[in-house]
Amino acid sequence: MRTIPSSELIVNDDGSVFHLHLKPDELADTVILVGDPDRSSMVASYFDRVEHSAANREFRCHTGTLNGVRLTVVSTGIGCDNIDIVMNELDALANVDFAARVVKPGPQRRSLRIVRLGTCGAVQPDIPLGALVMSAVSGGIDGLLNFYADSEAVRDLRLEEAFVRQTGWDERLARPYFVRNDAGLIELFGDVAIRGLTLSAPGFYAPQGRVVRLPLARPDYLEKIERFEHEDLRVTNLEMESSAIAGLAALLGHRALTVCTVIAQRTAGDSKPDYAAFVRNMVETALAKLTRNA
């Protein structure tokens, strides 16, 4: 059994994991991920009881209970690079013996239920501002999953090939990858969110087809994404985290889903900068879903 070097999994002097500052017993089996640290605190304000809080950089964590269900909410900041930190450290908290520095044997491992609550831009004209969109499939143009061995085992390779072919994907860019999210969570949110394919970009501006001063290398980039179709799937929305969550969850044996509220309508050129009401509706809806069987 491999011993994990301290340089590869850093544990703080108090026994907490390096970035999140959580200890293994402070992590619930149901985890809500949000980008904004203030949103983490807002989600925790709905808990009946908060048992533990931790904060480090953009990572703000709260564990507590609501309707008898134990929950952890973690703010991730922006981007798949941060998700790489969060997902690996959540899994380590669940499945690594910190004292022995080894992966726990199979019967002792935990499978987490992970739901990201985020914001996004819709790329289809029939998806209005304020709508909830869930990622039945998460597509990544960020390149992260390509660094992990055996990622092909969790990717939809036919969908990947169709996307590359239809969009005329530039070989200078990271190879796209597509991962299907957890069927049970998709069913749980099926009556409140639009089902679709979410594309995660490695930036907010050009990687999502936005032009301010710098032109796009491919002027038809967004149009190609909007027109993509494969079987019953189309790209519904763009954001910056879903693909890494889906891919790492699938590789590590966790159940994941991203649910976003639409704050920008890309085809209409419209946006809602003051979207607090949209976010609060999403949070309240998700908490009701995740604790309804308590």
C-alpha cells in the first residue's frame, strides 16, 4: 500500500487538510459547493445548527444540520483549478487515513453527494434569465481531466468526438472532455431545472466568447457552440467549474451535479448584474430537495 508523501497531501499541524482547513470528522456526506465565500455563509444561515466553520483564502466552509440532514457547504472561488484543490481535498478527508497517510480500504471509503450551486450564461434563446439549469452532462474545455490517468473510463468519448467534429475544434486548444453526472441527482432536480449540457471554460472573457478589447481567435466560436447537437443534447449554458467537479467525482467514486441560475442571456445579449434573488431561490430550492426525505 502506497504511503502518500507529505509534499503530495499536506496536512496542517492541527490535523486539518491544507487548503480547506477541515478535519475528516468535520465533513458531511452531502456537500454543497458555491463559488462566492459570502454565498457559503448565506447557505449556512439556513441550517438549523452550525457545528463547525473554517476559512482560508477563498475557501469558507460550514458544516451543520438542516431538517436532520448533515450538510457541508464549501466556497471554491472561481475556476477548475480551484475545483482541483477542493475535490481532491474533500476526497482525502473522506477516504485517506491522515495518521497512516494511506488510502482507506474499500469498505471504509465514503461516497459523497456533491452539488454545485452556481451562476451561468445561457447560450440558447429559450432559456430565460433566472432559470435553473442542471448539468446532465458537463463538458470541459479547461483541460484539467486530461492530466489524470484513465479519464477515458468516465468520459463520453462519442460525445467528445461529435463536439470536436461539429465545432471544428482548434487543435491548439485543450482537448474537450465530457462526463455524465449522477442519474439520481438529475432525477432529484428534474422538476425544477432545465436538463442540458454545461460547458466549463478556462476563463470568463474570450473562452466564453466575450469580446471587450481583444478579438477572438475564432470569431464564430460562440455560434459553433450554440449550434452543437448530439442525440438529445445541446449546450445550454457556459460557466467555469462543472466539468472538473463531474470528472473528478466520477474518477473518485462520488455522486455529483451542477445546478446553476442563469444571470446572462448570451444570445439576447442581456444580463442581470443584481442576481441575489435568483441565487436565493436556487439555494432554497436545492436545500429543500437535498433534505426533503429527512
